[in-house]
Amino acid sequence: MTALEWKTKILPNGLLSIPSTILNKLNLDFNSEVRILILKEDESQTEIDTPHPLLAIDNWAEDMGIEDLSEQHDHYLYGVPKK
């Protein structure tokens, strides 16, 4: 299976437009059978509402109550003596 993603709009007649570059890249003709997944984006969300997941890492972090965890992680993970 080959997959490609692009963004398009539904035309007034209810059809979707597939650019010729996509047709050519996937070697499609007008009788080709394809699978379509339709995802409707939530227009109420903005880039600010949905930051990159790594920018929200502090939302997932748990306070372990260990003050020197970042400096002594080998001790807490593997039991080696503290440095």
C-alpha cells in the first residue's frame, strides 16, 4: 500500500479534487480504486492551543521528590554509587 497525504476542500458539487501530481505519483487513472480517510480539522483550535508535544513535556512530568535526580540519574536507575 502506498500512502500520500495532502489537504483539499470539498467542491460545491460534493466531490474531492485530486491534483494531477498526486494522480501521476501514485500512477492512478480514473478507474483506480483508492481508500480515503477523511479528517475534519477543528477550526476552533489554533497553533497556540495545540503546541508541539515536546513543548508541553512539563505537563507530563511528575515531581518525584528527588532534588538531585537529573544529576544522579545513574544512581536512581541502576544503583551505582552517587558521584
